[in-house]
Amino acid sequence: MQINISVHNKIYTDADDLIEDYIPFIVKVISSITHRYVSIENDEEFSIGLSSFYEAICKYDAHKGDFLPFAQLVIRSRLLNYLNSEKKHAILDSLDTEQAINIGQLKVEYLETTLDGVDLVAEEVQVLTTVLQDFKFDLVSLCTEAPKHEKTRTNAIDISEKVSKDQPLVDLMYLKKRLPITRISLKYNITQKILKGSKKFIITVIIIFDKNLRNLKLWIRK
């Protein structure tokens, strides 16, 4: 299959070459979910991971973000669905960041079990990932800095929703590639300490509201 996908500054024009080079990546994603050694020859999970990686190649849109995060999401989605249906793996509420893409303790499995449009979820995550690149952070770093306490997170979401409806502030955020902390503090009577403590999370949620990423809105409110 002829393709044109750039991964780590290398252009792939043949799907088989991309798959061959990234078998270790596929195995790593599978292992992060099953927490065990993956046998390439015998494991059904590897077959699912391989077919999911090929599915990601077929559906990938370069305008919506990097390939590997998208491929990782597709593999996780398909494999978790398989494990659930086979009852081979218990999905715990306390999944860590190696098991799911989290936004402040919010899990992608919630979307997969409540929404039919897993592909729409993947597309929205791609949109979010692409926009976050302008702000010089990604979902991985967000996981470590997002509010850990429910009250703090809820407060940050409420602030983000208010700001997302204030177009001049949103435009300024996109222009400066950072949260306009001083202006938000003055306009909404919020201490700068609160804004600075959750700035990456607030930026992310503002983007989700501003871009009207419907599935991720559900994710945030869970």
C-alpha cells in the first residue's frame, strides 16, 4: 500500500516499511495495557495491535496531528474493546497514565464505553494534540500537572468555560501562545496563584470548549 506519512523526520511511502519499523512500538503499546510479555508469534493481542496499526495508517490525516499518538489511540481502543469482550482484562477506575490518555484523571475508556464514535474521539484528540503543540506542551506533560483534587479541577473547568466564551481573551491566548493570566485575574476576580497552578489544564479545557470538541466535553465533565 502506497502512503505518504512522516514519522520522526522520515517519510514512509510504503505501509509495510512503516509497520516493520514500528513493531516494537506496537508491542510496547500492547504491553502497557496487558502488563505482560507479548509474543509476536502466538498472541491474539499482537494480531489486534498489528491490524489496528494498519487501520491507523489507512485513516491517518497529516493535517490533524502526528501519526504515532493517533496510532497509539487506535491500538488502545481496539485492544481494550477486545479485552472487554473476551473478559480477559479488568479495566480498573484507577488506570495510570501508561494505560490511558488522561486529562486530569479523566479516562478515554469512559468514551469508549458510552459513545459509538470511537473514530470521532480519535479525531478530536488529534485536533487537541495539534493545537497544544503551539503552546509547547502535550497530553503527557498535562497528566503530571493537571489538578489532582476534584474541587480544584472543577473550579479550573468552570474558569475555562467562562474564558472560552470571552472571544477577545481566547484570541489573545492563541496569539500569545500562553494563558493571559493577568487579564483573566482582573476580569473574573480570580487569584493569579490559582490560574498559574492549573494553567496547562485551563488552556487545554479552553481549547476543548472553543473548538467544540463534543466528546471531550463529556470526558471533562465525567
